[in-house]
Amino acid sequence: MRNLPKVKGVKFATVEAGIKYSGRKDVFFAAFDPNTVVAGVFTKSKCSSAAVDFCRKNLKGGIARALVVNSGNANAFTGMKGEKAVELTAQIAAKQLSCDVSEVFLASTGVIGEPLDAEKFRQVLKASDLQSTPYIEPAKAIMTTDTYPKLISKTIQIGGVDIVINGIAKGAGMIAPDMATMLSFIFTDMPISADILQALLNKYIKTSFNSISIDSDTSTSDTVLVFATRQAGNSKIAPITDKKDKNAKIFGKALAEVLFDLAMMVVRDGEGASKFVKISVKGAKSNKSAKKIAFSIANSPLVKTAIAGEDANWGRVVMAIGKAGEPANRDKISIAFGSLLVAKNGEAAANYSEKAGSEYMKNNDIEIIVDVGINKGKASVYTCDLTHEYISINADYRS
Amino acid sequence: MRNLPKVKGVKFATVEAGIKYSGRKDVFFAAFDPNTVVAGVFTKSKCSSAAVDFCRKNLKGGIARALVVNSGNANAFTGMKGEKAVELTAQIAAKQLSCDVSEVFLASTGVIGEPLDAEKFRQVLKASDLQSTPYIEPAKAIMTTDTYPKLISKTIQIGGVDIVINGIAKGAGMIAPDMATMLSFIFTDMPISADILQALLNKYIKTSFNSISIDSDTSTSDTVLVFATRQAGNSKIAPITDKKDKNAKIFGKALAEVLFDLAMMVVRDGEGASKFVKISVKGAKSNKSAKKIAFSIANSPLVKTAIAGEDANWGRVVMAIGKAGEPANRDKISIAFGSLLVAKNGEAAANYSEKAGSEYMKNNDIEIIVDVGINKGKASVYTCDLTHEYISINADYRS
């Protein structure tokens, strides 16, 4: 998807600041018309980056006029220098757009621990460069180890009015439960209040970016921001200000799909991934317990290497269920690979053949379905396999 | 260490039952004189193997007369068949030694989910084969993906009497906090009661086998058993029956060293390991919090691949501290690689040079020291790096 539609009230530019990379654009500068609201969710890291701290503070205002994102340097673990870099970046952007620094949002991704020279933004952030398309450009500018730009658009009709939701994302490693070196920015013209937008984001982040894991590692900089310019329909439709509004459900569903599709693009681009893996757990004590078991399987190096080796080693799935520490009835556990029943009632299924298992593992998309035989809790998470390529990428990322 | 001394009251044989491997001994059968006490700790997996369940039950009696260990098949997740295999094995051993099945201890390691044919033990477990040495043989018989047998001995003097503590272990992958596909058996002639032996084991397992991780995966079969025949000194020294007895401290320290040394052998033999890594965390809220942070670093694939690549990527250490979810003061964190101060007060240390960092990472033994700036909690854990070789070993273990 390369030609996303315009979103009314959103303009942007991508520029080359030479922060780490050379010969490519590494900065995404977006401007929003007055009246734009914002919602956000961030990393749960206890060492969150200066930009994340800055966004958390500004999010309280609920209003956004600008977004500045750079790749190549995460400006994380840079002490006072990091905070100063964030402030200077916000000042430069605010000056260009004649807005307040409290209306500026920031994100940085790349190497941790190296000071970011924010003076470089002064030369390149220019209001005069702003345009409405094409969205492929910011999707490319925010990439680090990504192998392809990630972007998607969805248009829905509410009250006869077209509502556009565009999303971009980056991330390919350090992707774990509560997000990752994962940045995603969503732009919509939906008329909606900031609090409802935040409530919908909180709800649907759970089944999208918070249901994926590449390698169990969590970045200091994870950020998802949703900007709503509220210009669709030119006041023809009433803004959503109540979560019981039926339009909240319609818009929420579309937002959920955009978030989910972007999250799946991130998993499919997992560092070194050769296979896309869906883990579905049911029969757990609760949905939360199911998710914990599913992530225990998804993050197990032994499960992930078996998948890479196309080995139907379901014993390792049992191991990962066991180590999750959540209630599971060993003698009622069943495991299926796709539609192939592998184990039932705590032992190998009667009709299971190793040959059929091996055949299934040759697929590019693998689904592991587990029933732990306790109750009705269920959850699905998404991951990829662990390959030689992952080691190659990460053993010399900085070189 | 190949020639361990005899332990009075312990005899054993190693035999070839052809369970999975051919052309090598795969069974370790040990017999203990009457009056031998036993202590044990086991996996915390919710899907523990039939042998683990059996040992847990028998441990309540505190008395041991036999031990049967096989490699090649873990007899885990084998349902009722697994329980029957365990019972039959115990019956065969008990008959040979004229003891009760409640005095038999069992362990199995290898592939999960395949039924174990215990009839094979009937031909090979023979009281007439039992001998007092050499300990290298059982250390070899219990190996799976291990590249070398792991055994150690320590002799101490208590009241003028020589006390021998011999230990063997196996394990190279699926090694995580609360143990791993890790089996270890300790044999001593120390006069001691079962409850004190258990108390000492519970204490010192924390700083040995429960402080190591290869890949964060936990086996269904982890077992550490300590057998004390109580024959040293022929009643010349009073048995330890009170944990305040000064001999409990002396013997406990020696037991701790045996456990620690065996645990370190397991880490050094970590699947595909090219480097031995010690992670020391201090300044944490509590010792428990420090251990959680240390394991977060030790288990991070991004930290482990950086070490494999000899990349002094301390930013990933910060990431792993942050994702642990434990209290840490970002702006007071310091990180050292060995004696090289890398980061201080939440940013790169003033005198740190990338060149010195790279030079340090060329060592075979790496130490990462972290101060999280909160309180006085501290812990050390031990791990290895994550290499291409780990992927190769685990992507086709069963083939």
C-alpha cells in the first residue's frame, strides 16, 4: 500500500539531518491544524527515553500541533543532555508552527546512550516544506533495521462522511509484550474527543502491539500516538464524546484494524524472521493467564529455534507452557499445529504422525493452538522464529 | 577432575539400555546403604515430569536406597504411560536391592512427549554390577547435549574426620532461573539428618543452580538430589541435627561450593556458548529485585547477541534493566564492564572510550556490573552468550 489518501489537517515533511545515517532521510516532521487531539501509549520500561517522558507530560493537555521523529539515535540514557535535546527540538518545531512546546510530540529511535545533537534539527525543520502526501516518505524516514516501510490506510463511512485513518510504524527487533523499539503514528480526521480516543487506543493496543513479540526485549522508546484532526465532514457529523456512542464502536473497530495490521507488519519484519507464528491459547484460568502462557511459548528460544528448523518439536511447547507458571492441567493439555492435532489429554495424540507434523512445519505461516484444560480464558499472540539471521543482525548492529 | 574418591555407602553401575542413543551408556544406577538420607529440589514447571512427581512423593520419607537415571528420553508429557513407566522402573530397582519402591529416586532427561519403555531397565539394572568408582562414568551416562562430563569432589575435615562430597551434573540448554534440563546428584558420607540436609540444599541452591540461565527456558525434569550415607567417621562425629550446629555451617559451605562449581560447569557448557558471563547487580530495592534485574539482562537476546559479537553495546544493558519492571533510578544508573566504567549517573562515563570497551569484550569471561541507584539489594547471576551455534544445535535437535 503506497498511496495513502490525505488526512485533512495533517501536513508533513521528511528531511535529511544526518544524525547517524547518511544519504537517507532520517527525520519526520508533521504539523496538525489547530483543534487536533492526541492519544498515546508508551513503553513500560523503567528507563524510558527523554522523548517518552516529554510526550507523557504533553499528553495530559490532549492537544497536538506538531510531531518530530528521528531515526538513528534513540536519545535514551543520555541524562541531562537528553532532556535538553528534547526541549530544544520542541522549541525549534514550535517556532516553525507558531505553537506552544506543550503541543509538540517527539520520538527517537536508534542507538541508546549516545547524545543527540538537536541543533541539527534547526536547519531542516521548515514549515515551508510541509505537504499532505505521500505517506510512504515518513514510513521510510523512521526505519532502522526494518527491511520495508510499514503503512496502511482505512476509510470508513460514518453518517455519510468518509473518515480516513492512516497509520505508519517501524520496528523489527526489541519487540516484546508492552511494545518494543516500536514507533507507530496514526492520523485520522475523525471528530472525536481526546479522552475517548485515548480509551479506544488503550483498548485496542492490547490486541495489536501488546500482543506481539520478536525477541522478548522491550525498548526504552516505544511510542504509539494517534492524532485526530476532527475535520472530516466539516461539522456534518457530531464528534464522539461518549464511549457509548455507536460511532465509537464503528470508529474503534477501524482503529483496531489499523493497529492490528501495523503490528502484524512489524512481526513479519522481525529481525531474521523466516516464519510468521500465531500462538493461540485457550482453556486458561483467565484471558490474562492465557496471554502469559502464549507469550511464554512465543518467547521461548527453544520453541523459536525448533520452528526455524521446521521441527515439529511439540515437547518444547509443553516445556514453555510449564514454565509460564500459570495454572495448566498437564493431563488435559492438547496441542495442535494448525488443524493437525499433535497432543491430547497430556500425551501424543493417537493419530499424530511425525511425518504430518514435519510437513506442516514447512509452511511460512505457523499456528500453534494450545488448550490448557482449566477454564475459558483465551488469547492470541504473534511472533516469528529465531534464526541465524537474527544472530547476524544483532551481533554487530553498531559496527 | 576425573578421579573422585569413593563415598562410603555409595555404589553404582552405568549400563547401555539403548533407550535412544546407541553405542553409549545411557543409564546410571546407584545403590545406597541403609540409613542414607536424601534432600531434593525440583523444577517449578507446571508440567513436571512423572519422575519428578515420583521423587517429590518419595522425598517426604527422607530415606533413599536407589537412584535410576536415564538419558535420551525425559518421560515427560507421556500421560498414564509415563506414570506406569516410573512405577515399573522403581519396582525393578527395588527388587534388585531388596528395598521399598518408596526408597527409590528417579530422573529422566531427553526428548519430551515420547513414551519411555521401562522394560528395557529389567535387563540392565543388576545389583551384581555395582562398584564404588569411577564417577566419570555416571557423569558421562547422564549427558545429552553436554559437550563434556561434569563432576567435582570436595573433601573437608570435621572433628578430625574426612568428609567427602562428590557431585555430578548434566545440562547445557533449557537452563533458566529455577533450574533447567538440569540434573545434578550429590553424594556425601556426612552424618546429617534429612531435614538439615534439605534446609542446606534449599539455601545454597539459590546461589548456584538457581542463579544461572542459558536461554531462559525451564525443563519439566529439573532435579537436584543430595544423598548422605552418614558413614564418615564410623560414629566418631555426632550427626548434624540442628542448623545452629557449627558443623552445619562448615558442611553447608562445602556443599555450596560443590553446587556452585557444578552450576558454573553447566553455564560454561551452555549450548553454543563462546563466552562465560557474570552479571552483578547492586543498588537494587532488595536482593530479590536485584536478581530479577540481573536475569532480565542475562536472558535478553539482544544483550546476549551483542556479547557474542564482542560489541560493547551497553545501551542494551540499559534496555534490559528497564524491561525488568523493577525500581531503578535512570539518572543514577552506572554500568561497568569488568573494571571499565562505561556509564555513570545515567549517561556515558566521561572517560569511557569505545575502543577500550571493544577491547574488553574480546575476553572469554565477561563481567557486567550494574548499580541501579535505589538501595542496597544485590545479586549475581551467570549466563553465556547467544551464538549461531545455539541456533544450529536447537533448530534440529531431534533430527
